[in-house]
Amino acid sequence: MIQSKNHDGAASHASGRGVREQSRRILRDVKELGAIAVDDLGDGTDRVKARGKKLLADGRHAMARYQDEAKEYIAENPFKTLLVALGVGTLLGFVLRRSS
């Protein structure tokens, strides 16, 4: 009977070691997965950042092109541009005066 208690205790001790070893392996695996996730996240943010920079550059280029076209139109049609600006200003004046 004493031997069976020792045997159960040894089995319990061995299973406790097994659980600790499994816990260590799981912890190590989780850490590795975390490192992989961080690397993937870094790659994703780099791609988003590069895409954002490209879109910003494209937007700036388009704005510069539209600004040049507007300057060219104004230079070619100064009287027409002045009349449109005067009309828009007058219209805004009436709208703002009525809302007050």
C-alpha cells in the first residue's frame, strides 16, 4: 500500500513535469507566432505607407496640373474670368445676406 502511494506520487510528479514542459513549449510557440505577426504587421504598414505616399504624390501632381490649366485659362480669357468672378461674388453676397 505504501508503494502504491509512492507510485501515484511519482506519476503525479512526472505528469506535473510534462505539463510544465508543455506550458513552456506553448509559451515559446506563442512568442514565435507573436514575432511573426509583428513582422507581418510591419510589412502591411510599410505597404500602406508606400501606397499613401504614392497617392499623395499623384494628388499633388494633379493639383499642379489643374493650377497650371487654370492659370492658362485666365491668361487666355481675362475678361470672361473677371465676369465669372464678379457673378460668383455677387451671388454669394446675396446668399450670405439672406441667411443673416
